[in-house]
Amino acid sequence: MKGSIVRRSVVALALSLVVVACASLLRGWVMSDLFPQGPPSTAAPAALTVPGEEKHLKNVRQLTFGGQNAEAYFSAEDKYLIFQHQGEGVPCDQIYSIPVDTPDGKPAVPKLISTGTGRTTCAYYFPSGDRVLFSSTHASSPDCPPKPDYSRGYVWPIYDTYQIFTAKPDGSDLKQLTNAHGYNAESTITRDGKHIVFTSTRNGDLDIYTMNADGSNVKQLTHELGYDGGPFWSYDGKKIVYRAQHPKTPEEIADYKDLLSKGLIRPGNLEIWVMNADGSNKHQVTRNGAANFGPYWHPDGKRIVFASNVADPKNGRDFDLYIINEDGTGLERITYAPDFDAFPMFTSDGKRLVWASNRHGKAPHETNLFLADWSE
């Protein structure tokens, strides 16, 4: 979110899952969960792609091995990735980091950043590289939050114990930035390090807000009824791309309000939107009636990469990556692998792309991180 709710649910749907709490045990990560037993795979990079993907994705490399890994975002200098993982010994998502490249070319061993308690989501590097952002429920309870009540159908939980924290990249000097009751997550920061954008229910609806990097000067940007979330800044900090689902009929509105009052939301048609940094000039980018999420700007400032099930909207697990112009033209499909491909992000020079995928998994519902050279 950003993908927080969508990952736990779309990936919950996508993995019949996934889009967080063991303490000291997690500090070392469960090695058998990270790497397959025996020697590393010698499969050629082509084994990680399927026909149709060769146009844009070159030299694909798998970065994680086992469990459910998602929402990986580059540091400003593109040398590190921060992401969330759950799997064997890690019952609720926790935040980890890895170097993008290693001296010997072998996969890096992830390092735990979050506390190892509660559930965490939506991590992001400060542009200076000396701090990170993430949301966590650990201040309320060290336990995993309860699963939603599926007697209401397929619903997503909106945990009102999520607060936004900042810490050093090694997890030390943990500081809480938000204190307002409700869901506070999906935070990212401008490349000048001055402003944070995030999603919150503090005013009774799922809306997008901005605040200064120290948590001060909170401003609400969206006021439309419905779920506005998953925001990302453009590289120049002048625009925000996000996903939105706005109920329209009386029945949809009543259902949305009733579920939200119980800390739930029913996923449906999510479209990609863009607005100015002050909330003005909101305009819709996609209009396909599908579930579109995880948008991120291409460094050229003109295009947006995102995930969607538009090719097969009746198959809740089949999400692929697409790229589109901000004005909604030029839609192009990037991935064609079965099941789940989502949470894309470009390096700042636009030469590499990272994303999460079910491909090449050695166990059912496994989701790993992949890195590719981007080709126009």
C-alpha cells in the first residue's frame, strides 16, 4: 500500500493468503525459510520469466526464497531494499532489509528492522538513508491482531492499532510519529525528506493525509467517501498517485459504512488516481472496473506502473503488472505469469524494476521478490 490492506487481502486472496510476532528469534531470520536446502539453483534467468515478458524484463533475478515477501522499496541511492515478510517462525509481517547487490552475487541474508512483535506494514527509506518509516501494531499488543470475521463475506481488516514509526536502518532509536486513534499506515516520504503522505481513519473514513517528517502539520487531502490509500509521491514531490474505491449506490454506501464501523472493508473496484501534493486537481487514471493497486511513478514523471487483475477480473489470484500514461492512455502489460505479480518500483534511474511474485515458488502460495533490468 500503500499496499498494506491490499497486500494482506489481495495477497490473502492471491495466495488464498498473505498483503506480524516473535521477538529475539526473528533477529536472525529462519534460514531454512530464506534459502532452499542444498546448493543454489543454477537455472538460467530465462526460467524466471514467461513468454511476453522479454520485451521489458531482462536479467531477472530472485532475491528472496520462501514465505511471503512483498512491498519491497528501494533506498534513495538504490542500494538497499526494505520489505515485509511472514513465514516459518514469523507469524505476522515484520520489516526487513537487504542489499540489492552482493559482492559474490549470492542472495543477501535479510536483516530485521522492526521490533519482532505485533504486525507491521508499509516500510520506506528516508532519502538520507539514515532512517526508515513503517507502521506497526506492537505499541498496542505484542501479539498478532485477530483475523477478520469472514461471516460478512470476503472482507479486509482495518486494524485501528496501526501507528507510524521511524527508526534507524538497524531498528534502533524507534520513534512514534502518529498518535491519532485509528488505522495509520501506507506512509512514504518525499525525496527531499520533508513531507510524509499516509492513509488514516482518524476522521472516520479511509483518507489520505500529509505531515511533516517529524509528524507535525497534519493535513487531510481526500474527503470523498470510500477508501483512498496507497499513496506515493512523484519524484519532484509535486504529485501523488494513489488507489481509490468510492461507493456510489445507496446499497454500496450503506455496506461500506457498516463494515467500516466494524473495522472492515469489502474490496471491489479499485482505480488509480493522481492529485497534486496539496490535494487539488484529482483525476482518475484507470477506468477498467477491475482491482488496480500498488501504483508507482516511472522516473520520467509521465508514466505509472501498477498491478491489476483487468486481464481476468473473475480470477481473484491473477494480478499482473502494467504501465500507463498519467492521462490514462498507452496502457501496456508487463507480466504474464500465472497468479500474483504486484508491488512494482523502479530504481531512480529507471533502469531496474523490483516486484513481488508467486512465480518460481517451491511451496504453495510462496511469494518472493524479483529484480529485473528494465528495457523500453
